[in-house]
Amino acid sequence: MKKIINYILLIVSLGLTYWIFFYKNDFSNFPQLIGKTNKFYLSLGFLCIILYWIFDAYIIYKIRKVLDIKGSFKSSFIITMVGQYYGAITPFSSGSQPAQIYLLINNGFPVGTVSSLMIIRFLIYQLVITFYSISMFIINFNFLLNKVKFAIPFIAIGCLLNLFILLMIIGFFRNEKLIKKVSSKVFAIGHKLKLIKDIRKLENKIDKGLVDYTVSINHMKEDKRITLLLILTSFLQLTFYFSITYFVYLAIGLIGFSFLDIIGIQSLHYTAVSFIPTPGTVGAAEGGFYILYNTIFPREILVFAMILWRFISYYFVIIMSGIVTLANFIHKRKRNQDKYN
């Protein structure tokens, strides 16, 4: 049932993407637009996604030091890129953390410690993205109300879901019985809908996860200075990601909207589509961009702007992270072969 729903959503999303690209759009002017694009500003867009990876690697590196998981910054960068690749090709980015956990466990680190690393990383991210999106929603509410009123419910749902997840994390930490009670009811509903087969297996995973979660929280509470540093770094990391659209805006030669205007709208766009269960939020990302930016980019270059933004923020990510992931796999296999020869 779950696979069928995912396939339906993927087909609908791909159909939406096709419609956005080809409905009443003239591609004959693309060579001219490419020629006029400011390469300096476009290169800054690429630099933003590279800095996004570097800051993510730094966060992982600092958490590893706190948890005494030995490794260089280079190895942390590889973990980031492996996560980026599997996150980009799976629904909800669900393949990101499992791939990173497997990579670390395969290097000989304990499962519990590795799980703590990923939990801390997720908690930091969830805290930052929640306050980021809600703040930007409040700041840009008048723009949304006047320009894209019909998009407000989708953005509001995204903000509320992020807030709900954050509150659940905090609430569950303070009340272990609550998490078991709520999860049991959720599993029961999932079992009735034939989305979950083995309830007992999931309940055992929850029990184990609670232990790792408690350990992770204690680490964060013990070193508040590092926690604050990680929060600030995560904020800057997301800002770099949201800035890609601003440099695309400048590269096309547009003026009028400020840096804060663009990153504010982009953060809300990210929030609105992040819960769409398609790989890389295909379809929803393009549709959301088309809706939210049709009053910022002139209609005749809107699709061109969307293609530039999407290439930098998604396809370039797949290409570069795929190369790093493949190179790491080949290196590991060669090292293992040399070990047993």
C-alpha cells in the first residue's frame, strides 16, 4: 500500500514538473539567456552549496569530537557527501542517515555512539529549521498575503509540522512513557492501514532508540558552548543553502528584492515542500518555486531561473556527492582486497 502511494505521488510530481517546464514556455530564448547570465554571481550560487556541505561536515566533525568518534575533517566531509547522495535519491531523504550510520559502523565505531551522533545532528537541524521557518513566515506574512495567498496553508502546514516534531522531541525526552504510549497507537493505526507488518519489532527499535536519545541529550546538556556553536553553524549552513536563489536572481540581472526577501521566501519554499515523499521533492520543489517566485522573476525567465536554481541545489548535489560516494566505495573495496591478499 505504501509503495503504491509513493508511486502515485511520484507520477503526479513528475507530471507537474513536465507541465511547469513545457506549458506555454518558449525555450528558444534559453541560449540568449545563458549568454547574458552573470557568471560571477552564478559561481557564488555554486559556492553556497559547497559551503553548505563544508558546514555540514564541520558539524559532524565537532559532534564526533564530543562523542570521541575519531576521524579527520576529510572523513566527516565524506560522511556528509554520502548522506547528501542517498538523501537526494530517496523519499523524505530517508536514505541519508542510514547510509551515514552504515559508513561509520563499517569503520568500526559502536552502533550506540554512531546513533547518538545522528540524533544530535537531527536535533540541531530540527531546532534551527523550525525557528528559521516560523520567523520567516511571520516576517514575510504580508508578502504572502498580498502575492501568493493560496500558498499560505501549505507553508503554514510545513511550519507547524516542523514545530510539532520539535515539541514531540522535547516532550518525549521529558516523558518516556508518553513516547511509548503514542508510538504504540501510531503503530496500531499503521498496522490497520497495512503500512506496518511487525509492531513488536518497531517497539523494540523505539526502546533502543530511547536509550541512544537519552545519551545524546545528555551530551548536549553537558557542553552548552559546543551546542550553541553547532546551532549557529547550522543556521549559517541553511542560510548558505537558501542564498542560492538570491545569487540566481542577481545572475539573471534582476534587482528590487533584497537578500533577506529572497532567503525568506526560499526558506518558506523549503519548509512547504520538505514533507513531500518524492526523491528530492521532485515536482513539489519545481511547483513551489513556480508559485512563490512568479511575482519576483518575470514570467518569461521564471522557468530559466528555476532550472538554474534546481541544477545547483539538486542535480549538482547528486553529481558531486555521487562522485564522492563512488570514489569512497572503490577506495574501500580496494583497501579490503589489499588487506586479504
